[in-house]
Amino acid sequence: MSEQKKVEKKAENKPGFFARAGQTVSKWFRDFKSECKKIVWPSRKHVINNTLVVIGFAIAVMILVYVLDVSFGFVRDTLVKLI
């Protein structure tokens, strides 16, 4: 077989750019739909529990930052008075 025929045969079997893009997009949507079916949503009780935990940690961090702010401010003011 000549080189010309090999190139022509290879080109005949290969789908065009838009055909390949369409196949890729349709495969992506099929995979997306399949993955969406696997989603397990948490229960209402679980969501409320997690929300309360996050709020509790946020309050704890706020208190820690406030205490550190007041402490460093006190140390700064004491050092300024001494100097």
C-alpha cells in the first residue's frame, strides 16, 4: 500500500472535529447525570447539628480573638506608660 492510500484510509476512519466534540459533550452530560444520581443529601437533624457546631466554634474563636486583643492592648498601653 502506498503512503497516499494509508493517509486517505486513516482520514476516512477518523470522525471530524465537531463529531468528536459532540461525542465528548454528550459523554460529559451522561457522566454528570450519573453522578447526580449518586448524591446523598444529609438529613435535617445532621444539618442542624453541623450548623450548631460551626456557630459554636465561631463564637469560641471570637472570644479568643477578643481576649488576645484586650491582652495585647493592655501590654501595649503598659509599655507606653513605662517609656
